[in-house]
Amino acid sequence: MFTENTEEAKVAEKHGAVFVGGSELIEKILEDEIQADFYVAVPEMLPKLLPLKNKLRKKFPKSKRGSVGRDIPKMIEHFKNSHEYMVERECYIFSQIATLDMPQEQIIANMSSVIKDVFSHKPASTDSSLERAFMCSATSESLWIKLEYFLSPTQTVASAAAQ
């Protein structure tokens, strides 16, 4: 969390921000002393963060992405509980849903949230927006995921009709 206001810093720490600070964090990030899954900032900090733009790339705070704003608790909560995935060639979704040390329940919850989010963006004119799902790690073969486990009965029927 990038802020130089002590009150905002206290709010950020209270809501779970691991690193909170102002300009002093920039050098630490450039030297790889600090790495985070996401970075949020208050609007006043953006001009000071420009040296980080190339380093952080997609993680650089942007108001369009919801990582720049005044509602610090909401921003932190959003990024702590959200999941990012990438769509390539309009048909492949890539996402990291787990780490090897993660409990099975958390992996299933993460997979479920991605599948449900994909279905929430389904165009009304199509029967299904998801035909097959596979899960794999960088060091193993992929596993076919049974979508029925993650979908409501109406989504399952629509998905089956499309196949």
C-alpha cells in the first residue's frame, strides 16, 4: 500500500496490508527486497511511483483496475479476495489457482470461483461458455475437471447440451 499519510497507513495495516509506506518503498521494490501479489495506492502517490512502472508492469496501481483510490479497506479486501485469470485467443483461460502446499479445500474453492466467474460472463446467445476444464502444474500432466461439480443444475444442463 502506497501512502504517506499516517492515518491511511494505519487503516491499511489494520486491514491486512503487508507493506505500507511512501517513497521509501520504491527503492526496496526496485532492488527486489519487497515483492507483493498486488500494489494499491492513494492518488497523490501516483506521480512518485512512475519509476516503478516498468518493474511492476501489470501490478502497477491504476484507477481503471481499482488499485488506486481513497477507500483503502475496500481496495485491500478486493485484491485479497479476488482471483486474476487471463483469456487467450478468446477460448483459453490461464490462471494460477493454487500452490503445492495449499489445502485441498482452498484449491477447490479457488477453482470454483474461477469457473463461476467465467459462467457469469457468458453471452445470453450461447448455451455454454465453458466446455472443458483441465488443471495441471508446471511439473505434471493435466487432469480433466468435471464441471458438474462446480455448477448449478441449470448451468450443468446447458453445458451438457453444448457438448
